[in-house]
Amino acid sequence: MRHDLYSLQLFMTVAACGSIAAAASRHNTVASAISKRISDLEAGIGTPVLSRKRHGVELTPAGQDLLRHAQAVQDAVRRMEADLSRHAAGLRGAIRIAANTSAITQFLPEDLAAFVADHSDLAIELVELTSDAALAAVRSGQADLGIYSGLSDAGDLRICPYRSDTLVVAAHRGHRLALRRRVRFADVLDEDFVALQQGSSIQAHLERQAARHGDKLRTRVQVMSFDGVRRMVQARLGIAILPFGAVEPYLEGSNLAMIPIDEPWARRELRIAIRDPELLTIQARTLLQVLTGTEDARPSVRQPAPRQGNVTLAAPRSALSPEGKEPCR
């Protein structure tokens, strides 16, 4: 049997997504191309590796064995790349990052701009995913670093602290809540909500909190992006709960109002997940050190976090210095 690495990579993505169509979208290809490669794998092995279902696929026993071996092969390749990268002169290559919307909206643009300015030979391949999908991308080897909400379970992945953010209520300026200094979650449970898509860690978090109150969120509209949520809120279709950094910069000149949430769970951690430090290339390791504050970064990345009332936009990374920094674990 002869297996190429790309087919094995596609197979691992299908296994992680549970869907050939979703895997095709992840790899910017068509489902038929992936189906053909999977069929070729099955022909070479002599048995099916996927069980086709109405709403996706499942691994057969042979598929589970193939996944285990494919991951071992990928780990060996990544280890080879990491070892060889140490012999390279300077930092060249690409770093693959899967990050949730909160990280991309609030923190990554400035952090990556500062990093790339100092490492102009490096390319950053960034994909926006939900937290759970970002973790799956790291597990499957599609991403070197996965930035996710600490509300999601990283399982056996190694995790490093990145940032903190604070959830706030976004409402139309004419809404009854707009003049409140702060609100408790129980105060808003009777409101219509503009919600994020299923799979969002914020949405899952809010649904769990509502359940603890013996209630459910009244979702009127569900959209895919923070921008879509803000537009719906300004159209008076409901209120929303979003990170501070997805609301505060858009207040001026808009019909948005922002109200802090007086609940301990409104503050959440953003973290970086990796599979194994030994599998990281020197380029990815360098970026990880900068993002986690364990290596001196440019001053523009390490400014004190702005505040509005009792709400903090970007939590300090140990006063944004390495001393006392919580290590990766």
C-alpha cells in the first residue's frame, strides 16, 4: 500500500469534522475530490474507513486504526520539520493559527502585526473558527497554535495563557437597559436576544448560565459574526452579550450602548493550545513565546489595558512581563 501525506491529512480532517463537506471547506477544495482520495485509501487498504451517514460520516474500526497511524505519521513529519528548522539560518516559513472570533477581533491583529514587523520572512496562515473547531484543528495537525476560550475543554492538549476578556451587554441606545450602570444576568433573561451561531463558546456559556437560573435564552435572531450581531442590535431586534472589545470600539457614532455585567463569569480567559512543544517549528515556538509574554515583545503589544468603568478590554499578561507568568501546562 502506498499512501501520500495529503490524503492522510484530508482523512484526519474528515475524522475531526465528521463531514466530508466540512473538511472540503476547511481545505478550500470540493467534496468530490476528498471523496475520491478517501475511496483510493479504502481501495489500498481493502476495507472501508468511513461509514457514510445521512448527516455526515463515522469512522469504521479500520478507520479508527488508520487515524491513529496517520496521526503518528504526521507527528513524525512535524518532528522532522521542527528538528530541521533549527538548522535554518534565520526565521523563514509559515505558522498556522486557528483562532476564535474573540481573539481575532480584539487582540491578534496588533500582536501579529508587531511580530511580523520583526520577522518579515514569516507568513501567518490564520483561520477563524469556533473555539472547539480551533482545538480540533490543533489535534488533527492542521494548526500549530489554537487560540480558544477557556470555557472549552482542551482535553489532553498543552495549554498556555494568552489574554482575558470581559463580556458585556450590547443594546440599542433607546433600550430600557441603556442607562443602567451595570446589570445582573437575571435582569436580561426576559429580553429577546441576538445570538451567535451554534458552536460558539460564548453562546454555549450563556445557555449554561440561563439553565442555572432555570430559564432559557429567548433567541430572536442568530448570526455568524460579531458584526452581524451589532447590526441586528442597532436594528432593535434584541440585545446581545459580546466581548468588550467587540462593542466598545463601535460605540461612537452608532446607536449601540454597552452595559457591564455584574457576574463573576463575565470575565473569561483566552488560551493557546498546542499538541506538543517538541512538534513546534522554531518559528511557531518563537511566536508562541511572544503571544504568551515569555519573550520580550514590541512595546506596542505590551501597553496597559484600557478600562471603561469596571470593565477591562485586555487583561494584563502578568503586567505584560514574563515575571510571574503562568507557564504553559
